[in-house]
Amino acid sequence: MNLISDILLSLGAFGAAIYCFVLSNRLKKFTTLESGMGSAIAVLSAQVDDMTKALDRARSAATGSASSLENLTARGEAVAAHIELLLASMHDLPQPESHQAHPVDEEEEGDRKLRFVRRRPPRAGLEAAE
């Protein structure tokens, strides 16, 4: 009985040694930085760092744009209030009599042809090919 238990114990130890050897090889392949998962992890880590820096720059630019937009909005509201005040003061002025509209004959209006003009937007953003 002791002999059988010793044989089973040695087979178990031998199996555990083989398992540890295989596991060790796989772990070495996994952690190498030149090839395998180690290089992929290193590349992803570098990309995460770059994206974090880009996010910080975008956040600071957005904060600056938001504060500038708030200033411009406040300025626009002040100008709109001033324009409303000016328009309200224009209602107090008397209407001039000399600016009467000239009546247009119906015959002249019927003979006129409508003319449509299309204009292309300027191409400032385009560059010439070399």
C-alpha cells in the first residue's frame, strides 16, 4: 500500500512540475515587452497617456471658449438693450413729409422681368495643386 501511495505521490509531483513549467513559459511569453501581449499593453498605455493629454488640452480650450462666449453674450445683451432704447426714442420723432413713396404704374410693373443672380462663395480655404 505504501508503494502505491508513493508512486501516486511521485506522479502527482511530476504532473505539478510539468504544469508549472508550461505555466512559466506562457507567463514569459505574456510579459515580454518586445512581442506578444506585453508590447500591446505598452502601446495601449502610451495611447491612453496621449489621449489623457489631448483631453486636458480640449478641456482647457473649451473652458476658454465658454468664458469668451459668456463675455460676448453679455456684451450682445447690453448692445441689444441700447438698440431697444434707441428705437424707443425714434418713435418720439415727427414723421418727415418729404419722403413719400413714388407710385409705380401697373404697366411698368408688368413689363419688368425678374432677374436672378447666383454668386459663388469665395474659395479662400482652397489651395492650388502643385
